[in-house]
Amino acid sequence: MTTRKLFKENVYLQETEAEILKIKQTESEIALILDQTVFFPEGGGQSSDTGFINDIPLKNLYEEDGDIYHILDKNSLSDTTLLKTNATVKLKLNWKHRFDNMQRHCGEHILSGIFYREYGGVNRGFHMGLDYMTIDISMEENPQFTEITQEMSDRAELLANEVIWQNLPMLTSHFTTKSDAQKVPMRKTLTIEEDITLVGIGSSDNGWGCVACCGTHPSHTGEVGLIKIYKVEKNKGMFRIYFEAGRRCFENMQKDYASLNRLSEKLSAGREDILEKYQAQQLKQKEKSTQLHLLKKAVIDSEAEEILKNPKLDNFGYPIHKYDILTLDDLSQIGNKIASDLDKLAFLIHNPSNTVFLVSNGKIDCGKLVKDNAHIYNGKGGGNKTQSRAIFTKAEYVDIFIELIEKHLC
């Protein structure tokens, strides 16, 4: 009961009819085994096709022992009795998804082949993600090359695109046994024993472009359209290539170019000097940050000195200072500067966040005061003996909390 794989015979076939050979059901799904199919199941790093069976959305596909199981969601069926053994159903492929996979998968073949041909790099891993594809290249065939430099990556990208521009034929050959398949030059050792499909580029003599693969590919390299390498990084003794191909690559480059144009406008720069303008802006920003840091340091030092010399005392005689502009980190630094010189507990209040800093020389345990009392007013926080903080949801809780602490200490 082996399903005839029409996608192996004609990758461009989008619609056909098929006979239902077998039906399996669960509470939520129906699995159909058909005599033939246009749908490619998941495999070789490529996602499965999508589409419709009798206008019913195909949920998933998988292959087992030569049979391809077409999974339908029962919730999408108005009448499950319409699907019966020996009944004929209409298959319609989601061509946009299929062609996207074809472009990307073929792009991977081309780029992997170029890295093998030029540098002796062997593809030891392949992943088709939503945002990009990756291949893991092991530099093992040519001792002259032990790493992938930026120059090598740029050259491989150009050569891969030249393969596309030459519009070379993609050659697909099927072999029953491993021994027959091994007669064809290829860039990777065969690990399959039977029912082998080899996919090559340009000519059967181009061993750099030939490899065993069960995926779907266009008839000519020109249909890939474009390949772009995004970055190269070391990964587990190999080199991981991040890249994209086909329509997705084109759409990504459109977005990137639009972003570059917007950045150029903001910097009043052309594409040629945008990096120079950006670096100049970064230098100015660094200078401003340094100036701001020095100014804030001066303010913090001045405020710490003022608290110790001329503290603002509340009705209970405790120093209490409120701030609107300084940050939480600024208040923490002030607390660190004054703690050892305090003879009693001090309160520093950050008005925007309803946060109270408790500061002392350590004789009064600030952390314990927050831990024991902040929760009474739905506050949270913590700290150590010399400095702690309590954060509240309402401003009025700040004053009530401080009054509670002061009464507790009196």
C-alpha cells in the first residue's frame, strides 16, 4: 500500500485526484492514505506541504513505511461520511508554500556546494527556520582552509549567486541501491542503503553540487532568485552560516533597505557615509554621557553633603528628603555616601515610583524594618542593615509607612 509520490515525478503538479486506500481516526483527527499524492511530507530539513483535500485544509503530513498519512482536523469537516475507502478526492497544493520551500532548499544545495567546491567545507547540519536558514560547515576536506573568514564568505555568496544567474539545470536521479548511486560523483558520503534520490547542479560531473536529498527543488537554479549570507559564527568546532534564499531573501532585503533609508534620513547621510555619520553621532553621545555622569556625580556629592550638614527633619526629628528628578540608582548612591556618618535613621523618597530608602550607620537594621513593616501597606522590597528600600503602589502609603517606622523607633 505504498503511496505514489507525484512530487517526485513532477514537482510543479499542483492539483490532481486520488483514491482513498485507508482511513484511520482518532477523537480529533482523520488520517487518509491515498494511492497517490502531490503533497510532500516533512523530511530532509524541509517542512511538509500544505493544501486542501476536497477543500478541507490539510493539517499535517507524515510518511511511514512508504505510506503518506494525510492528517485532517475533524473540526474542519462538516460531514465525515463523505470520506470513505475507495472514494475519489481532489488534492490542491498550496503552491506559494511549496515554491518557498523549493527556493530555500535549492539555495541551501547551491551554497553548500560552493563551500565544498571552493574550500572543502562539508555541510554537517541544515535547518530551515522562519526567519533564516542555517548550515553547519565542517572544514575537513581541504587542509588549506581551517576557518571561514569574511572574505571567504563574501566570495562564496557571490559564486552561489553566479550559479543562480547561469540558470543551471537541477538534476534529479533515483536509484534502487546504494551501489548504483555511488557511481555518481557527490560531495557527501551516502548513508542510505536503498530508494535513493540524488540531486545535482548543472551536470552529473559536478560532484560539488550532487548530494542525496528527498526534498523538492525547482528545475533550474535561476528560480532560486537570490542568496544572501547574513553572518558566519563558530559553532561546536564548525562554522554556522546564517542565510536566506528566494522570495524571502528578496523581501528581507527590501525591509533592510527601507530601514537603511530611514536611518540615512535621520542622520542626513548617504549610503556611502552613513557608518561614518553614525560613528560621529556615537562619539557625541559618549561625550554627553560622560558629561552627564560628571554632573550627576557632582549633584550626588553635593546632596550627600547637604543632608549631613543641613538635614530636613520631620516632626519626629528624622532626616527626610524627597526627590523628583534623580533616579533610584542616584538615591542609592547618596545613601551609600551618608550611611556611615548618620547618627539616626534617614529617609530618602523617590516620588515618581513611591519608593522609600531607609539609610543608617547599621545600628538600626534597615533591612529588617522593611521586611517587618512594608507588607502592612502592600509594599515590597528589601536590603541590608545600612540601606534598604520599600516600594508602594500609592503615594499616601509612603508617608504612613515612614510614620509607622518612626513610632516604632521612638
